[in-house]
Amino acid sequence: MVKDYFSHLNAEEQHILKNKGTEEPFTGEYNEHFEAGIFICRACENPLYESNTKFNSGCGWPSFDDELEGAIVRHEDLSGGRNRTEICCARCNGHLGHVFRGEQITEKNTRHCVNSLSIKFILHNHLETATFGAGCFWHVEKIFRQTKGVYLANSGYMGGDTLNPTYKEICIGDTNHAEVVNINFNPKVISYIDLLEIFWKNHNPTTLNQQGADIGTQYRSVIFYYSDLQKVSAEKSVEELQGNFSKPIVTQIIAKDKFYRAEEYHQNYLNKNNLGSCSI
Ligand SMILES: [Zn+2]
């Protein structure tokens, strides 16, 4: 007897997973969702995608550039007069969406276009969060992205006065948002103190609202803390480091604020564009 993976789903979910339907674009709960965790099949709970493969393609559906090994099956789909590749869950064959190649949005050059109603998010409870501003976020993100124990490093904005800021707005310089990198890390692999060390090593914390040629409040040196422990660790690291500088450290240490993920073209910017650093 074939197991029925779909009977517990509601009508909308069955329409997508069982009858290969499509939800309206920009309506799904995971379209603008960028937390650290794993997406499983809503029908059979098979793990499908790590959230560090998720990106914002602007298409209106959750987009991933890689699947978990063996999680997905592909079928040729000639419906609607188009030649597409349908993707389904490898365990229950529930419909997820379609996969496209060659759009050059991320390094992997692949977009799994998935219905939110086909998947379910499970938070990675073992990860902690840290946020640093150390000048241009392209450079800071690249360094943390390649650090062992860092699951996710997203470029974005924090600490300003406006809601949903855009890059254009924060560059005008009067929103008070800092360019930051939001990091989800595994404290069993890398400690917060180690992250602080990387932060200090990779910028000049003594120049107020300036890193090299980049001038403005969005380039300020800032640590947004998520706990009293992070706050104390950050303050202690300033005391320890001050002796290495002739000028005072001007880094702000302030409580976390809402993180606004930057536009997709800023994510992994230097790697995507084959640039070594910002100063090119
Ligand atoms: Zn499934």
C-alpha cells in the first residue's frame, strides 16, 4: 500500500503539493524570510533546503540555489507550451515548484523556485546571532562568510530611524542606519570572542564615521549586542585593544535593533563580482 502523505494537508496545500498548483507570487510566508534554519517538505517532512542557500530573486516565491543531497527529484514539464523542469520532494513526490539555470543571480547560477505552501521552516536552535558594522558591508560579509562556524552572513542595515531602508536611502546619510553584517554562528565551532577578534582585525575602529575613503554614518564602527554576555565581551575587548591604538576607539556598543536585509545584489557581492576588496 502506498503511504498517503497528503491527507493531513489543508485544501490549499493539497492543491500545490498533490495537484501541482502554484500560489500567487509575493503572497507566501517564506518569500521574504531569511532566518537561519532548514526547510522541510510540508507533506512528509523530508529535509529539502538549508536556509543559507536561500536568496531573494525578486520573482515572488522563495528561491534557493542548492538542495540537500538526494532531497529533490526533477521531472520534465511541458505544460503550458513551455519546457521547464519541475522539482518534487524525493520522498513523497509532492510538487515544490520549478528549477531554472543560467540566470546568474548567485554564484551557483541555479534558482529553485518553490511555493511557500510546499515547505515548512524549522529554526536552527543551536545557532547564535551577532551583528557588526565595520565600514562597507561587502568586505565585512566576505570575511565572515568564509569563517568556519559561520552558517549565514547577510549584509543589511541596522540602527537607523527609518523603516525598510534601501541602499539609496542609507547612502544619503541622514537615516542613521549602519551598513552591517548579520551573522548566525555555531558557538560550538567559533566563539563570540573569536568573532570580535575578526571584527577588530578588519577595520580601523578609531576613525569616526569613516573607513578609508568611505565617509558617512553608514560606515561607522558598531557592535550590536544580543545579550548581556555579548555586551560585556565587547566592552572588555575594547579595554584590551585600546593600548594598540594611539587614538581612542570610537566603536559604538549598542543593543540590537531590527535587521533589514540589503538588496540581493549586495549579498556575497565581492565573490559574485570576482572582486578582492571594496577599494577597486
Ligand atoms: Zn515530501
